[in-house]
Amino acid sequence: MTVGAHVPTRGSLMGAIDSAHACGAAAAQIWGSNPRAWAHPNVPEASVKAFRSAWAAASIGPLFLHAPYMVNIASPNDGFRQRSVDLARATVELAEGSGAAGIVVHAGAAGAGTARATGLRRAAGSLLAIAGEADRTIVLVELTAGTAGAVASTLPEARELLDAAEGEERIRLCIDTCHLFAAGYPLDEPDGVAASFAELRSTGLEERLGLVHANDSAFPRGQRRDGHTHIGAGHIGEAGFAAILAQPPVRGVPVVCETPGRLEDAARNIETLRRLADGSRRRPVRRTTAC
């Protein structure tokens, strides 16, 4: 099973290689630029090429870039939405040059008072514009935690969004365990996990799944609050993750944790995920509300 983490670059793309090695990641996700700013990636072409060669030589596994938090592909403000598309397209350009497998973009929020159908249309148009920049890179739409105005936080809503994007093959699905749990999916119970993945299959999304973000939840199920915490230390728990990791769609794609803390914490989360994927389960870790 390909298990990794979101890792720091420490100011240089090359830093991702050291970080991935330090936590034992077999896949990695990084920011392509400042996650809380509008600045586009600004890496010299020679540096991008050097990183691409170095990453391939390191034999770590697939690399993903996450678009900045600023990006809202469903924004009701035309200028904001266009700015979001431009930033995401710039992230795709960096992914293409660096050899990354894909970029992750949140499904977006339509804004208070905006009909979801309108937000859905805007998000789909944005995704098509972003994917238009890609040659080999896939665009992974990450479902959100179901906060106000969310375009896609459930699997049927994800199906609608992908359909609205004209079935573009370069657009795939990224599910985040914390987000699904926040939206009400019972991932803390083996039967609930089975039902959730039965819905993934029934909506025809199994073949469109490209990445899983494995994050425990600092908040109880269905609260629509996005609070990542360490694997087994939140409300999903080790039993929930053991059931999730046993699902065939999950075993077929990279699994990346995005939990808070240092590389040592990422290493422990990766080890826990691998242990649970292998079918062994120790006494659950003490819960924490870190997010």
C-alpha cells in the first residue's frame, strides 16, 4: 500500500525529498506556493528540472501538489473565481514541470444565498479551465467538510460535479476521511465504512478515485467541522481506519496523511496506517484535539 504524508519543503522543492525520506513516506504532498497567499509558484525552470530528476532518482513514489487555501473554484465573485483558476493553473504548470502526479483543489463554496446548482456550474467550469492546462497531470477535486455553501461534500454531490465537468478524464476525486466524517459518513464503525464505500461504488466513483487524504477527526461525526488530528487519536479511531484501509478502492490509490505537527508525527502516522493496513491493531492512541 502506498502511504505517505504532506511534507514541508523548507523553502525549496528539494526539501521535499529530505522530508519524505525523514518520515518514511512512499508518497508525498507539498504546497507549490504559499498556502495562504495569492502568489503563484515562483521556481526557476532550471530548479524545477533539477528537482524532477532528483525526485525520480530518490524513488520515493508519487508526488502531489496542493493548491493554496485561497482557491475557491465556485466563488460567486467573478474576479475572485478567475484569480482562483489562474492560481490553480499555475500550480498545474509547476506539477507538469516537476513530474508531480496531480494537484489537489478543494471543491469550493458557492457563497451564502447562491443556489447550489449555480455554484456547481461555476465549479465545473473552473475545473475544466484548470484541467485544460494539464497534459499528464491529473486534477484531484477534494470533497469539503460540508460547511455553508459547499458544492460537494457527499459522494452523490461529487458525482454531480464530475458529471457537470463533462466527464473530463483528467479530473479525478480526492476523498478526505476527516471531511467525509464531518459531513456525516460513519467512518468510525466498520459497518458504516462498508456502507460508505458501497455508496462510492453505486455512484460510479470507484474508478474516478485518485487519492485519499487519511486524517482522523478532532470533532465528532456530522459536525461539519474540519479538524485534522493524528491517526487513531480522534473520533474515527484505529478501528475505523482499519476498515477504511481494507477497502479495495483505498488500497489501489496513494494514501496521504495531512496531520499537524513535526516530521516525527508524520512518521508515526505513516507507521500506524501501514500497521492497520496490514491487519494488526494495538490499543488505540489517546485522543487529542490537535488540529
